[in-house]
Amino acid sequence: MNTTERASFEAINGMDDDEDNETNPTTSPTIGDIIAERMDRRDLMRGLLASTVLAAALPAGFMAAGFMAAEPAQAQTAKRTKSAFNFKEVTAGVDGNHHIAEGYDADILIRWGDPIMPDALPFDPMAQTGARQAKQFSYNNDFVGYFSLKGSNRGLLAVNHEYTSTELLFPGLKSVSDARSADPAKITRQMAEVEMMAHGGSVVEIERGKEGKWAVVERSRYARRITAETPMEITGPAAGHDRMKTKADPTGRRVLGMINNCAGGTTPWGTWVTCEENINNYFLGPVPAGHREEANWKRIGIPGRRYAWGHYVDRFKVEKEPNEPNRFGWIVEIDPYDPTSMPKKRTALGRFKHEGAAGIVNPKGGQYVLYSGDDQINDYVYRFVTRGKVVPGKRADNMNLLDEGVLSVAKFGADGTMEWLPLVFGQGPLTPANGFASQADVLIETRRAADLLGATKLDRPEDVEANPKTGKVYIILTKNANRKPNEVDGVNPRADNKHGHIVELTPPDGDQSATRMKWEILVKCGDPSVAAVGASFNPLTSKDGWFSNPDNCAFDAMGRMWISTDGNADDFNGRSDGIWALDTEGAARGTSKHFYRAPAGAEVCGPCMTPDMQTFFVAVQHPAEDGKEWKAWGKDSTFDDPSTRWPDFKPGMPPRPAIVAITRKGGGKIAV
């Protein structure tokens, strides 16, 4: 999420700034320290950074002509080098609309306020209520998962609704600061009820028509809304623990709702796993001094005080219900095929600010291996390996696999290897002497447990996904502008890292459960024509092809990597967020191509293709919300004065987050 609000808004500690504010007090090495040590003596020898080093030694602007332009030598290289992606790039830029590569259509499939349930009322943003919103497609769509009903022609979309941009949700709020102040004088009970119903997720049935265009199937028996009030089961080692019990739930096994669901994943047995991320923003203080949970709250940033819910619902006020925050921050597993099923919070997967939950069946042992980043600067990457094996063709046998296994955290070495450190009660420092009396305690305070193990701090880890074709694992690191020059040395990593980078892990012999793996940097993001940025895209990358602030990634059926970005315009670079194709193999490795461009202020999430690769679904989140696009235009974007009214462009209509279906004109596979 973007972090462009300044001055008074920063004092509010709103959610968009949250990932870029550190809550990790440890002094363990950062990924920057390790990269600097390793790359200083390895990659310069290989010449990987030669272009960056050369650029630093030459006058400003010199490399703009040499590094990016098609000089004769590069043209000859291009003839010998072929990208895995075949399309004509969209031009980078920023305006109020969206844009797609030549030869493709980008159609709005479903928007905030469109009906989900059969009895949903028409969308009226001037008279929205919680009851209306609970039956409509909700706000700020993030993760998108496709579940087949009839191959690639009919299926279910499972969609996360991460959070609400209050200033764009309701008329009459004068500023972003007013909207995110959690002030009951500005945010009424009715507004809070709408927000609670706008969180969670949606399941919609969709079908591809004869002309190749997609539409939502009305009155589908699969249609479902999940909100901040949906009953859920707590499972795994923390279920029933005293720290999970509340006045409303003395069993510690039932909770209402999921909140701030960011990215996620789909399992081989056909379930949707969805991740609770910035849960701290929903809780109000004050924090009772000396309380058992005080250090726990501080480590995860509670109270966040962005939303006013706690003024109207006691469980979101920590002094009234101190254990309620422990019931959020988990990965939730949902059966999209059964709208009557109860979602399950799988506590074995740990509690932190989960960005994603992508997994892969381990070819060496048959276990399911799930990766997840903790989306905050100087926090960690985790892996979960199930105790049981995936049983092909027997769905029921797999439905509780995520309740038992080993959660580990990553520690990177300067020698190009990394190690997965198990978070197991009784091992190493995870003992009663350090405040852990059980595995439940380790999981409730996953961050503190990882601190004690000496895990490697990363530059805001977001999505982590394994390539199903190669088995390599990719860690998306969005940025860390807080790193100081005296915290790094050598050519990498970068102090004041506004642009992020992508790390590639290689498991030995493809074993996803291996304790140790090799690591490399795939790309360092940013504008390669600016020497001070230190970007490292393949020189074949065009002026439109580079990107900053990678957020999510996805692999298509060919094993090709697609990147979505969040905050690409934060450095006044003249381009909005979007989708980029990124080569990971061969001579074109590190070459990026621009495929889809979002409207001003929007973040792009949830890239997802149908199995036949003929449709690409993307989530366009918070159009007009934030970003220096509209700051540069002198706007403080609100419902009444947004920077764009995408996708409706009607007076009085607010900008509406939406799912976009991208198809090739005349049909065919994407980018082939």
C-alpha cells in the first residue's frame, strides 16, 4: 500500500503508512547488510552490476542514452535474445483511465456496489448502509483466485476486500485526515457499519460468453459475502488457548469476521486461503499499562487507531476486550464451493501481518509448502510445511492439512545460502524463560519468536510464490526508504530504498522442505537510466518496461512471472501502478515489459489467469485514493473531489474499485 500522505496524516499512523513504520526493535542483520557483504565480493566479479557501477562513475544523464537506448551492440543482443512474453508494451504514464497493451481488451467485470446476493439492493453511494453493503461486491478488492466449474469457461472468483478508503467511501468528509482520524464526531455508527460490511471477501460465479467476454452469473448458488461479522472457527495449536478467549467466546474457538485481507492463495484441494494483514489499525486504545499483552500489542502496532469501530463495537477496544486482537492476524481457509461452510482461521500458520499464502506441493515429500511475507519494513519471511501429505483426488483428506506442520522463518547468509529456522516451542530460545509456555504462545507472538531466533530483516516482504515449473521461490520486497546510509556498505543494497527488489530462492534438488536454499537477487527496481537509483533490470528493458515497488506476483501455466505494483508513482516518476511481465530464465532474465496501466491513485493486485491462459484477471484497488499522481495535481482526493471517477466517469459517482478481465482481441493465449 502507498505511503504518500504527509504532515498531519502521518501523525494519525494510518494504515497506508503502517507497513513503512518499523515495529521490530531487534538489532539482527538486515537483508541489506547481508546483500552488501555477499554481493561486494561475488557479483561484481560476475559483472552482474557492471552497468550500475559504470553509471555511478559517469556524468549524470550519460547512461540514459547508453543503458536504455537500442545501441548497435544491444540491437545485436536483442536478435539473439528472446523474451518469453510476446506483446507490444503499453506506454508508461499517469491519467484518470486504465490502459492495456495493443491487441488486448480490459473490461470491467464487477465493481464496488454491484450485486452479489439475489436480494441485493441497487448501489446508491449517497445512501449506503451496512445491510446494503453486506449483499454487494465490496471495497478495495485485492487477491483474486479462480476456481473452475467448467474448465476455463465457467468458474468462481474468490476476492479479498482488504480495507476501506473512508474518504472515498462516504460523501461530506473534507480531507483524508478527517476520514482516517477514528473520530466519532466525523465517523458515525452507520459509517462504521458500512465499513465492517465492506471488509472480508466475496465469491462470485462468472462465465465466458460466445464472444469471449466474461459476465457475473446472476442468482448463483455459490454467491457469498464474508464480512467482519461472519462467524469463523479457530483451529490449530492456538485454538482454545486462554489468550484466545473473550467474554463473547469463552471457548476461544469462535470469532466474528476477518479484516484487512490482503493477498492469499489457492490450494490443490480447491480452497481459498486469505491473509489478515494490518489488523492493528482496527483497535483503539488506550493500552492498559502492565497488561500481559502489552509487548505483544506493541510488536504488531496496536492500537493503530485508523478506524472508529471501537467507539461502537466493544471488541475493537483493547481495554474492554484485551484478547480480541489475538484472534486476528491469521490465515483463513475458506471453501468457495460451499457457501454454508464456516471459514477457519489456521493458527498453525502463525500470527503476523500476512501478505500472501501461496503454496506448492513438495515434489520430494508430497507435503504442502506455504510461503508468506510479513508486510512491514524490517520484518520477515515465513514458510510452513505440513506434517501430512497432499492426497491427490481425495479432497476430504486434505481439508485440515494446514492445522499441523512446522512454521519456520528465513535467515539469510552472506555466502549465497539461507536457512529456515523452525518456530517450535521448547527449541532454542522459545522457552518459558522467554515468556513462551506452549506452541500457542509461539504462534500468537510469531514476530517476537522470530526476533529471538535472529531472523533476517527484509525490505518490506510482500508476496512470496514458488514457480510451479522451476520450483524456484520469489520474494517480493516492496521498499524500505527508512534504511540509513550508515546501515549499508558496498554496492548493495541501497540506502533510502524507495523502489524495492526481488529475491530468488533455489531449493536443492527442488526440495521445498529443505532447511537450506541458495539465494540470488533477480532485479533491483527503479529507473535504470538514473545512476543514483542503482536499478538492475536487463538492459533490454525499455523506458516503459521498468517498475518500482513490486507487490504481488503470479505465475501462469507456462511458468512465466507477472508482477503487480503498489506505489510506483511515489517518487514522482511519472507512471502509475500496473502489471509487468518479468523474464526469469535465459538471456532475457531480468527483462521487464509493461502490460497494463492503472488509473491515477490505484494499486494493482491479485494477478490471476485462467488455466487456458486466455483471460487475465486483475484487481484495481483504491482508484483516486492516494499517490503523488493527484498530489502533483494539487488535489486532496475525497468522495466529493476525486482525481478520477474510474470506471464510471459520471458526475456524482465516486471512483469504484473493480475486477478487470483482460482478453486478447479475437481470442488466444495472453502474451504468446
